[in-house]
Amino acid sequence: MRHTVEEVRLKNGARGLLIDVPGATVMSMQFQFRAGSRYAKSKDIEEVAHIMEHMAFGANSRFKNEQQFEAEFTKNGAYHNAFTSDFSMVYEADCADFEWDRILDLQRVSICEPRFNEEALQAEKGNVRSELTNYLNDHVRILWPRMQQLMGEDVLTYRQALPTISNVTLADIREHHRRTHTTKNMRFVIAGRLKGRKSEITRQLEAFAVPEGERFEIPKDLITSANPTVIRRKDASNLTFGWSMNVSRELTDAELDAMHSLNHILTGTTNSRIFGAARQKGLAYSVGAYCGAGFYNSGWDISGQVNHDTAAELFDIIQREIRHVLDGKLSQAEIDAAKSFALGRYQMGAQTVSQISSFYTGRYFADDFIKKYDKVPEMIERVDLDCITKTAREFISENTWALAAVSSGDRQELVELSDKLVPLFEGA
């Protein structure tokens, strides 16, 4: 879908993107605050952000409770949600074009004029407790917070976060909202048919009655290597593993594109070098790779699930194929195929207003950077063997990594798997 993007900086200090999608019948809006769990005033109440997010669509200046607000918000089919991460709290809504102004106003009321009360607090404490307890049954979910801890990030695991729920008071909820929900700490992306509406949208956004505040800094952690670590679960019937590598800088967009292409070559399809080879031999049903850039560090992960009796053979394949990458042994045909796949996914990724909005939100909410949608094909085309090889080699040469797994087995199994990866780093 064709669209144009304009960044606006409001008098109240908020910043955001207005994305005009001519002819759209849907309006999509997202509001982000640096208000996630890392901004809790104390680790003792780490879940305050999560609980507050659950209370976001409850009682406010117009509605006595969540049920009344929900009935009004959704009466014409509109959708809303909110989510919390380590750093962010995001409020999102999609609605029919004909009621965009009503929904925007309701979003303003819920964000700016909540009426937090004890009854809702106790209910949402129970709901958050249930949610985190559910996560303890998901081996993939419990793996990654532990991996973050192992490598030096100041986060809690779900099991550690659970006891903090009971410590959260109504005063904590109000304090967290007051401190984090400020105009300078707010970013927004609104997408839809905006022609002739931008001035009214801007007027409504200027009416967000919260303090000016400040845009919070992102906390910086000291990232280090860690010994092989097993998160023991008696009910784990296989090995859910993650191998995470780090470089102490933010990758460029070109380097990220190169690594995305490499990950596709390694694990993207059933004819890929790692996942495809494993599937062909019946070794593992699931293996994936991910690369992402943070503010101070960038990470490259290879993860999956594998049965204990086939894990060693899978890790032999992983070690062999990463060695081939470091030696520059990728064919041009593989790189071209990965680029073609990326181009196809790019063209498929703008079929709806929400998809267009999502293209911009991740990066803009992170560091105010506006990605150039029409430049993506050109950036994909620039991916080459040299950039792939140099970037992968940097992850290895930095030698900051960890291997962890959820397993019912003993640690020695993971030590032996880790030993298969060690030669990659020797002499790097």
C-alpha cells in the first residue's frame, strides 16, 4: 500500500509519525513510553510496570470500571491492547476509519486520566501472577530471561519476578505512571487515511494532559561471557537451547541486512545449511537464528529444540556451518536466494495499515530513527559475501557468548555441546 510519512514534534514535547495511507478504511495508532520493567523504582516491585499495563484500560475519568470502558471502546469493532517489555510500554488500537477521532480520544483518556483503585489492583495482581506462572511451563520463554542474566543484563527471571507482585501497592502504580507517562517520554505512530485530518490529530495529541517530564535513557549493562548453564526442569523431554553471541556496538543497517540474509541461509527454510541439514537427517524439528542491534550491543542467537540422543550431531552441523561462514564459503546463489526471499517478504509486508505501521514503530520507538520504506529493496540488493563474512567474524572474534538450555538432564551434556563450539573462537 502506498503511503507517506511525516514526523511531528508537538509543543508539549511528544514526538511521533503520521503515516498517510490514501484510501485506507482502518486507522492504526500506537503510543510508546519508556516505562517498562527496567524503570521500576526498585527491583522489589519489578512487576509494577506489568501490573500497571494490565490496569491501563480500567477505571478512568469517564468510566467506572474496565467493563464499561471496554463496552464503549469496542462497540463498533475497534481493537485495543497494551504490552510491556524491559524498556517499553506500548498502547495500541485499530479501528474503522469512521470512528478514528472517538478512538483516539478514548486512548487519550485511558493513558492520561486513569483512576487506579485497589479492587482493580488486586484483580490484576492475580492475572499477572497467573500469566507469569503460565510462562513457567513454556521452556522457550524461561530460557531467554536466564540467558540475559547470564550475559550481564539486569533483569529478573519469571520465577524471580513472581514474588515482587505482592509488594506492589497502589501508591507504586500511581508513582510509576506519574514518573513515566510524560509527554517528552512519549512517542506515537498513527497510520491511516490522514488527508485533511492532521491538524485535528495534532490538536488531540497536544491535549494529552500529563506532565512534560523527560525522555529516559536506556540503561547500560556490562555484557560478559558465561559458562554453560542448564535450567533444570523435570518435565523437559528434550533440550531447549540457546547459543547467544554479542558484539559491544550497534550494528549498522547494512550489517543487520547481511546477518538477516545469513540467518536465512543457515536456518530459514528446509533446504538451509543448519536447519535443513538437521531436518534431512531427522535430528531436530526446530532450529532458528536471530540477529538484532541494541543501543550499546548487538546479539546473534542460534536456538532450537533437539532430542538428547541427536543433540551432539546437530551441534556438529552448527559448528561446521558456522566455520564455513567464517571461511567465506557461501555461494553467490545462496546469497541471491536469501535476498530474493527478503524482497518478497518486504513486498508482502505492506498489505494492511497495521503492517505498514509496524514497519516503522520498532525502530522509531527505540531511537527516533525513521526507516525509509522505499529504500529497502536497494538495501537488500547491497548485501554481499564480504559484509556477511566480516560481521559474522566480528561476533566470533569478540568471544563474548553463552550456551544455555532447559533440560531434565545434567550439566555435563551441555558442557560437551559447548565444547563443540569452542574451537570456533580459538585463534579468532
